[in-house]
Amino acid sequence: QKEVEQNSGPLSVPEGAIASLNCTYSDRGSQSFFWYRQYSGKSPELIMFIYSNGDKEDGRFTAQLNKASQYVSLLIRDSQPSDSATYLCAVRSGTSYGKLTFGQGTILTVHP
Amino acid sequence: NAGVTQTPKFRILKIGQSMTLQCTQDMNHNYMYWYRQDPGMGLKLIYYSVGAGITDKGEVPNGYNVSRSTTEDFPLRLELAAPSQTSVYFCASSPGPDTQYFGPGTRLTVL
């Protein structure tokens, strides 16, 4: 069974710090990797996706992928209280026709 | 564009009742999905569709049925509701196999 694992947290960081969120996956055939943010009582919204090994930056967010270690992470620089949410890691294998496997999510709290 | 819309927002069912959760997207996306999310958990795929007339099971399809007669609509049918189906249900769509856009969700309670 394909699995995606995240530390459920909560992860608490002070405002202005770097938040580091981690995710491991079991399927070596995975091709696409996604980070979604979900505010309490709301639907998930896509923050970033990454396909290739290395880093991908978008504003304050950086996604990092290491396929050899089956590890993907999300860094949030200059964390703001508005970043407080649950962050969901999702993975798509090469043959899954769009089916995503989600981790259980990490709760992030940014305190002033 | 309204994006992905879902109705109803909330519903309480009695054990054994049936209902249909509606999902509509106006982005002309081929791919559509139904997920459920239990408290403190990630999303689990129930059913998905890669185009009108084509549907397939996801990770947790038991107790549910779907149909896809048009590109826009992807209703989810619950037959003989059980307490284990108490959850939040999200519909999503995507233009291809990635980048899914989610609807606002339906919160279902089965008593």
C-alpha cells in the first residue's frame, strides 16, 4: 500500500522564523509532489508542486525533493500568524491517472 | 468562474437513509474526484473520473457510487448511510493529472 507520512505536530514557531515541514513516501514510482494548505473548516488549497530533485522557490515558500531518500519538505520563510494552518503533503505515482495519496497533515502554529 | 461548487454544505442523515452529494465545476476540467476527510486525518480518495462516462474506484469506495454523464457534474451517491460515513466530503477537479482544485466541502453526519 502506498503511504505518505507526515509528523502530525503541532509544530509551533515564532513569527518571522523558518517553519520546516517534512513528508516521506513509500512508492519509488512517485512522480509528482504537492503541498496543500488547509485552514480550519476550509478546503485544501494548493501551495506548491515539485517534480524534480532539488529546490523550487515561490515567494516565501520553498519545496525540496530528494527522490533517493523518498523525502519532500516545505520551508516557509518569515512565518506569519496567517500561515497557521494544516499542511498536507500529497504524492502522485506515475501510473495513477491523477490519483493523489495524502499524508495526515502537519498542524503549524505561528505565534506572535 | 465559480470553480468547484458542492451542495449541500451540511446534512444530517439517519442510519439507512440515502442521499446524493452534488459537485459541479465550470472550468471544463476532464478530471474530477471525490475525497473524504475524517477528523485529524488526510484526505482519502473515494472515486475519480478522467472524463464523462469514465469512473473508477479510489482507496475507499465501499458504500458509495458515482456517475459522470457530463463534464461539469460528478455526483456522489450514498446508499444505506452508516455512522462510519460521518465525514467531510470534498470534490475536486483538475485539467490534467495534477493541480487539483477543491470545492468547499459537505459536512455529513449519520446518526
